[in-house]
Amino acid sequence: MTKAYLPLGLVVGTHGVRGELRVQPQCDGAQFARQFATLYWSADGNEAVRVKNIREHKNVLLFVLSGVESVAAAEALRGRTLWFCRADAKLEEDAVFIAELIGCAAVHADTGEPLGTITDVEQYPANDIWHIVPPGGGEVLFPAVASMIAQIDTPAGVVRLRPIAGLFD
């Protein structure tokens, strides 16, 4: 499910006295975030804001944005999400955005049998874990390793899998 705008991070507070925003990243971090000169305050691309600077600080990113020049202005933005335009993003080959995986239908690559819907993705050093809710309910924690993923087609909203025997039983 390709989306035009995806979340970059959530404003969780302020830093200093000049309007710097503390942003909890919902992306791969500062290196990814630095590619954007413009971000948005809504998922529909309204309310564009220019990025002046981004730097890392402990477990958050610190943003300096145009028009946010005081603690009061920054504090008013707490709890808001910064969005980026997908068309502006540069991805490595075969990489997908987690936000586009969520909601995709998981089907068996060989039989076409519906396995469920991806509802969440947890990232770990070894591999991601996809939360898949089967048609009958419950939840399956699917290890997203290359040998079990036949195809990811986010524009069509379908992921074709070859799970190990018994995983979805």
C-alpha cells in the first residue's frame, strides 16, 4: 500500500531555548532524515515546513525548523508528527517502508492461501518480526528472513511468504 506521505518522527519535547525540537524518530535516524529539506505537519502534505538543521542527541533527533524560534513555539508542537514525502525519499534497492508493510495481506507464495494481515513490525538486529493476524484471529510472530519472503508488493498491498511448516497452524 504505497502512501504519498510517511511519518518521520514524533515531537516529544523541546531542547534549549531557541526552539529546537526533540523528535522521536520513526525512521532509520538522522542520516535518513537529513535528505529532506521540507517536511509536513500532516499525512496529506499540508502545512509544509523547511528544515534548517537535524542532529542526533542520545536517542532522539534535534530539529531546527523555519518559524519555530522559541521554546513556546516548540512546546506548542509537542505530540505532533513530522511527515515526509515518499517521492522525495531515496531508498536502497529492495528496501520498503514499514508504514507501507502494515496493512498488507500476507499470502502463501505457492498456494495463494491467505495467511493474514500484517499489523505491526518490530525491528531487531538479526531480522524484523512481522505481527500477522490470521483470518481466524490470534497473532503470528513471523521472522522476516529473506528465505521465507518470496515477494513484497506494497503497491498491490500483498506480501507472498514461504513460512516454515507449522508456523500458521
